[in-house]
Amino acid sequence: MARTPGRHFLQIPGPTNVPDRVLRAIDMPTMDHRGSEFAELGKAVLAGMQRIFQAPKGEVVIYPASGTGAWEAALVNTLSAGDRLLMCETGQFAALWHKLATRLGLDIELIPGDWRHGADPAEIEKRLRADAGKQIKAVCVVHNETSTGVASRIGEVRKAIDAAGHPALYMVDTISSLASIDYRHDEWGVDVTVGGSQKGLMLPPGLGFNAVSEKAIAAANRSKFPRSYWRWDEIIEANKAVAIR
């Protein structure tokens, strides 16, 4: 592969450029992933991610995965094939999350959009009020749409769900917003927040995150989706025991 002199500077929505101080921090020999030093690092990272998500009451699950993997983990841990979702078309990545959910065999009720506006809390409330049988199991919203920069009002969507008196889980994609714009997992009543390392955190690609509420964990206990790599329960237990795998 030919190399161009000088430092390559990415000028795209993501992955973002990794600062020199971060590159220096990760320029170290591989650590024993079952040793005490790695366990201490794991504890510090989990606590740090709780602060970034503003989720001191929630659990954080970290995967060696892309944001797509974190999307799938959010869905397969909490739902079952055939469950109905309410999703909002706000841009390219919202469309890709919708496509992934469809491939999993989920029944999608899509609120169409023009990619110029975020999710409409009033329309979400209207759809949930119309769901008399409470068949919608989750509402999925992209906080900041990477392809357009359009942001959704996550706190207002939570109020809309509450105003409708609907028990649906609330899932939010923060892949391009986490650590970039204000986000409050606990305060805004989000059940599953999806994140990635490669944008606002200014880290190399390759880590996917789920911040998880107690309500989401209860849903995971009822889920019928087959899952192994994505299972929250075993990872959460390992996190508590500081046995990072």
C-alpha cells in the first residue's frame, strides 16, 4: 500500500480523528486480560462510561463491536421475534437501524420523515395512544443523525411516552452524540442507550456500548430471541465480579 507523506486528517462525520494524547495512552504492550491490572482498568472504564451516559443507576455493557452490533444487542436482549417497534425515519442511520430490525423479524411501525427534522414527540404520543392493546414493545429514536446533523429531543420524547401512559421500552442511538452534545440516560428515562467509540469519544472504532435500565434488564429476562455473544446478563455479572472476558 502506498503511503502519503505527512499525517492523514479525516474530514468525514466519523470516525473522528483520534487526539495525540489518546494515541499515546493506548501505545502500550498488550495487557493480560485476566490479570488484576486489566480488571482495575475495566472497573475504571465502566465507571467512566456511566458518567458519560449520565447513568449512575444503570448498567453499562461494552462489546468489541461496531455501532451496528450495539444496535442488534439492544434489540435481541429485550424483544422477541414478531414484536412491534415504533421507529422514526430521521436519516440514513435511522433507516439502517430500521433495516436491521426488519431482518430480525420484528414488526416495524415507521414514522416517516424528510431527514430535515428529528423525531416528532407529538406524533409518537399519537401513535402510542392509538395502540390500545399496548402491542408496541419499544420506541427507537436516533439522538443525532450522523448523515445530516439533525438532532431529536430525547427528553421530550420521554414525556410523550409518559403522556400516552404507554409501557414501551425507550431505546436511543447516541453513536454520534455521546460526549458531543448533552445526553442524560437516567434523567430522560431511557431504557437502552446505544453508543460507539469512534465519534464523540474520539477513540478508534471497535467498541460498542449499551447503557441499560432495570426495566430493560427485566425485559431481557422475558426475551425469546436466541443470543449468545450479545447476552447482557453474563457480561453484567462478569462486570460485577471484575472478571472481564
